[in-house]
Amino acid sequence: MADENASLLMEVREMLKLVSERQNQLMEEINQLKEDQKKLLDEIKISNFVLNNITVRSEILN
């Protein structure tokens, strides 16, 4: 009985270790996605600025 409990305890520890490792991987992926999102938002801001300036300049020329 004690051997069975010890075996189950080891299995649970291994599973928790795997879950913890996967959680760390997911956190790294989330952080990378946040960085990518920030870069994309910066690119969108720049694109919008350029587009707005093109519209204003074309109106001035017309």
C-alpha cells in the first residue's frame, strides 16, 4: 500500500512538473505575442499618420 501511494505521488509530481513547464512555455509565448502586438500597433500608427498626411497633401494640391 505504501509503495502504491509513493508511486502515485511520484506520478503526480511528474505531472505537476510537466504542467508547470508547459505553463512557463505558454507565458513565454504570451509575452512574445504581446511584443508582436505592440510592434504591429506602432506600425499601424505610422501607417495612419502617413495616410493622413497623404490625404491632406492631395487636398492642398487639388
